[in-house]
Amino acid sequence: MDAPNATMTVDEARQSANLFLEVVSGSRAYGLATETSDTDLKGVFVQPLKTWMGFERLEQVNNASNDECYYELGRFASLAARNNPTVLEMLATPADSVRYRHALMDHFPLELFLSKLSYDAFTGFATSQIKRAQGLNKKIMQPMPEQRKTPLDFCFVLADQGAVAVTAWLSQRGWRATECGLVAVPHAPEIYGIYHDATGTLEYRGLFSGPEVALINLSSVPKAAQPVAWLSYHFSGYQTHCRQHQEYWQWVQERNPERYESTRQHGQGYDAKNLMHTFRLLDIAREIALTGTFSVRTSRREELLKIKGGAYPYEALVAQANERLAELKELFAQSPLPEQPDLREIEQRVIRARLAFYGL
């Protein structure tokens, strides 16, 4: 039987009876804040003893906008041991952005967790930001019409050495889709014989039951009847279109208006904030490889804000990022950092800190 999830609100996690650490995160901690920047919060809390001793387990809590997120001590240590950038950044937050720090956080210095796992963790996050920028670039440069395509738009009639859209093929002949019947072709997926009945006496079922119905209508035809053509239905293409159409219009509804307007104004066609974070993360990875530690406060504020402002073409930034990734691979190969942190030591520190916090 799975253990039930414990419930807790962000406000409850932040109470002194539960709180281990609370820091300002995001642009204000990074030294990249502007006049319009929000204040993001992250922290570490300890699950109350009465729930911890039972079946319930709680890993993290966050508010609806996800700009306030708090990790339970065990979850925090587990993610930090994997060198998760979001969690490690809490330990590398400058003192002026630390709102609360319990003395037991001394059990968890940044150096306890840092290892060569940082290479995959930080470069993985950095490249994911590139992909997100690419995704937005595609949405901006290839907007989708509000009206979704129908299954008929993915049907083609084989003709000569190519194919013609079934709607155009029917129009050329003055036929209606409802006058046609389809029969599956054995051993030829998504290929169908088209039969035509102008009289309506054969009761062919047409091509589809309606514009939103994705499945082909198959009809019974007389044995002597011959197909007038062969139809190919790109069903997987229709499914992909439906998914992309839904994703696009969901993005339109949920997109950050300020970021979208910024992207539209700088005219580069990509979300420059994503690429700013790519280079911020690559900077941190380099610092880890060279020094064995890092701070989230950037020393390249002006340069990173220029990237955020869309000062450079997308292709140039991606090329530069790829060069940085190649350099990091070499730096981490030469780094004296351990291959991975001492998991047993981390676990023992979690146990000792939890017992001390509970007064046991």
C-alpha cells in the first residue's frame, strides 16, 4: 500500500516550527533584477514529527504561481546530492538574499554536495533553456490559425507519381464526400479504395462521420464494383496537428504577456530570457569546475541583460553556447571534484539534523 501524501500549505512550511531555510531566489538573487522583477522565494522545511512518524510523506509545497517553493529536508538533500541546480542555488545564495537560516543548516554546506554530477545537471538545465527558446521561436514564427484542421485535410488521392488533396480531387469531379464509400486495402495501412455512387442507392457511408471524427468510415460495396481511386489517410499527421494546435492555443492563453511583448519588440523571434539563463547556468558550471564552489550572484550582469534584451541573433547565441559546452566537458574531466558526493554521509547528516530539530 502506498503511503498517503501529507498536506501542507506554503504558509505552514514557512512557520518557524517547521522552517530550516528561506531565501530570495530568481533574478533578485542572481543580480539580474529590473524594475519589473518579481520576488521569488525558496526554502527548506522539516515535516512535522506527528506526520513523519506515520504513513504520510511530504516532498515539497508551492503556491499556485510556483514562485514560492519549499522542499522538505529529505527531498532537499536528495536533490542536492544529484547536484540539482535549483536546489544547490539555495546554498549558494548571497547573505543579503537569505531571509532565514536555522543553525542546523550548518550540517549542509555547499561543498558537501558538489561533484562532477554538476556537469550533467547544469549543462542539462542550460540546454533545456535553449530548447524552450526554440519552442517559443517556433510558436512565434509559425502561428496556428484558430480553426483546427479536419481529418479531410490529411487525406490524399494517389495520382500519377504523386498525390492530390481529396477535397480538390472531389471538387474537380463535382462529387461530394458523402457519395463515396471506402474499403480498406489488405496489408496496406492507411490506404483505402474509393468507390463512388452518384445515385445514393448503395448507401455508402461517406469518408468521415463528421468534421471532428478522426476515424475513417468503411462501407460495404458490391462485389463487382471497382475503386475509382486510392486514398491515403495520414492519421498520425492529424493526431500530431491536433496536439500541436492544442499546445499552441494553450500557450497563447497562458503565456506571460510581458515576456511575450518583450520578445515581440526585440524582433529576434525567440524568448531571450531562456537564453540568458542558459549562459548564467554555463557560467556557474564553469565556476564549479574551476573552483569547486559557486555563488548565484553573477559578475556579468550587463552582458546577461543584453542577451535578455535580444541584442544577439539566436543562431549566434546557440553557437556560442555549444562552444561553452565543449569547454566545460574538458574542464570537468580535469576537475579534482569527486565523481559523486558521499551519499551515506549526507543521509547521516539528514538523520542527525532531523532528530535535533525534533528534540529527540
